[in-house]
Amino acid sequence: MKSFSRFKYLLVGLVIGVVAFGLFNAYRGKEATTVEDLFTENIEHRFYSYATQIVGKQRLQVAKLQEVEAFERTSKLKAFWVDLPDVVVKATVPVEYSFFVDMNRGWKFQLMNNEILVDVPGLSNSTPAVDIGKLRFEVVKGSLFRSEKDSLEKIQKELMGLLVEKSIEHRKTVREQARTSIEQFIKGWLSQVTGGIPSEKIKIRFADEPKADNLQ
């Protein structure tokens, strides 16, 4: 009796093994060839963005200037009242400067003697756009007694500040081009408002210039 029960359990186990083996082969015949293929991974990506502040700026771009700027930095050092050799490093980079006037403040129109005298805000400029791919640093004059690395690191840190200073200097360079751009803008605006090209002459005065009626 015991042997019959043992035989029954063996038979049931054999049947289950055959069925499991058949299912495994059927699955492997479809596409599973490795242990990793027996598992399916679903990946879900989630992207989050947080808007901190959106500011609308109304400004009229009136001039652009493209320059290749070169800056030299000379380091002088004295040790025990003795002058050590200077270290001179240089940075060279192409830069594009953009200049604009604010549309929300400082505009004043006067019609005098068939002339439209326009007071506009002073020129402003955006952050200089640097062509990083063509930025070059070099040692112009080195010294065996000093390390040039420190001077190179300092001119790298100072470069953007130097470019901002140059952009302010360049406002004088682009002033007349900016004046012409504003004249064209006002002519276009008046022609849309009145339906025709204005016959009056337009004169532009920036905020840091003499009064409009004193312009030559």
C-alpha cells in the first residue's frame, strides 16, 4: 500500500515536471535565450520644471558690434626690495556686443519748426556674447623665478568683468549707428500710425547728451 502511494506521488511529480519543461521550451522557442530574458523591465521617465520667475522686457535693440578683444595682464612682484621679472599673460577672444534702449522710460517727443525732437534713454548693453571655441590664453612673458599659472588663472577670472567694461566703452562707438536705428524705428512707427511717411525731420537725443533743441 505504501509503495503504491509512493508510486502515485512520483507519477504526479513526473507529470508536473514534463508540463513545466514543455512550457519552458515553448517560452524559450519564442524569444527567451538567457536568464535576463525571463524578466521584463518597464522604465518610466518623469521630467519636472519649476518656473521661478518670468519677466517681460520691452527694449529696442539698436546696434551690434563684433570685436576681437585682447587683454594683457602684467604681474609685478618685489621680494626683499628686489624687483623680480614681470610675468605677462594675454587673453584673446571674439565677442559680440548688443546695445539697446529701454522702451518703458525716458521717451519724450516734441514738435518744433517742422522737426520731431525725441528724447530717449541712454544706451544699455546686454552681457557680452563670447565665442568660447576661439578663446585663447597665452604667456607673453614668463620667468624662471615665478609661476605663470597664477597669472593665467587670474586673467580667466577677470575676463568677463573686463568685457563688461569694454562694452560700456563701446557705447560711444555705436552711438551714431544706434541713433540711425532709432530714427528708422520712429519713422516706421509714425508711418503706420498716420498712414504715410512723416515729412518732419527726426532728431534723436540720448539721455546723456545736450538738450534736443541744442543738437546741431
